[in-house]
Amino acid sequence: MKNLEVLNRDQVGSETQAIFDGLKQKVGMVPNLYAATANSHFALTALLDLGETLKKGNLNAKEVEAVALAVGETNQCQYCLSAHTTVGKMLGFTEDQTLHIRNGQVSDDKIRALTDLAKEITERRGHPQESTIEAFFQVGYNKGALVDVIGLVALNTFTNYLNHIADTPIDFPLAPQHSAAA
């Protein structure tokens, strides 16, 4: 038996069914991540609310996806890497750029400072080096953006860990491995 099931609409309560209906209308499906998170209506609601709120913050959509790719790579979450590679490409990243974000070989100084910080916050459990934070500020980010990055790291770590525990079936095109970037 799996620790967490990917639930369908008939297996959830009416409040969660309404969320599923909204997701289906918005993205054309209920991604398995959300169907697994639906084992807790409250966690699903919190996840979606936090994600929508942070998307309105100090980072643009591509920067939000870059953080998700950096954290997903650090936490080795193939589901999230696949989902965020797909979304990143929809926002204008090339597949090679998504790989470069994941492996820390970003040519854009601003995106590199952002993803270096996100990876270091993840790897060092919230204790990035002061020099990494200073590099983030030097490329033009402010303290509000720093707090948003912390929130995005928490959000993406939550989804990464949920996918690990649920062994969530990937319902996006599979993200390429690093060797494809070489």
C-alpha cells in the first residue's frame, strides 16, 4: 500500500471537488501532485493559496519557475522537475536553459544569483552564506524578494517531499537528465 494515494474527484469531499473543478478549468487537468495533496483538504488549500500569493510577489513568473527548478533539483524531485520544466518552457525558457538552471550553469547573472540562493537555502536548511545573499542583492533584488524566495523554497520543498512520500506518478513530459545539457 502506498503512503499517499493520488485521489480522483469521486474520492474527495465537495470542497475539494470544487478545487479539482477549478484546477481542471484552469490547467485542463488535476495534476497528480494536487490529487495526492488532496489527502488533506487543508494542505491542498494552503499549498494552492501560498503558490498563488507568492506568484503576485516580487519575482516574475520566470523567476518563480527558476526557483522551483533549483529547489527541485536540489531535492531530486523528478515530478517537480518535469512539471516546472514544462511550465518554464511555456514561459519562454528553452529546455537547455532549464537544464542550466538545474545544474548551476546559468549565464544570466540575475537568474544565477537567484537560483544559487534558492539552492543554498535548500541545501543548508535555511542558513545560506552571507556572500550568497549579498550577491542576490547586488544584482538588484530587494529584501521583499529575499522573503519571497524563502517562501518559494518552503513551498517547493513541501511539494518535493510530498512527491517523494506519495511516489506521485509523473503526468508531465519527463524532464531530461543532466547529461542532456553536456
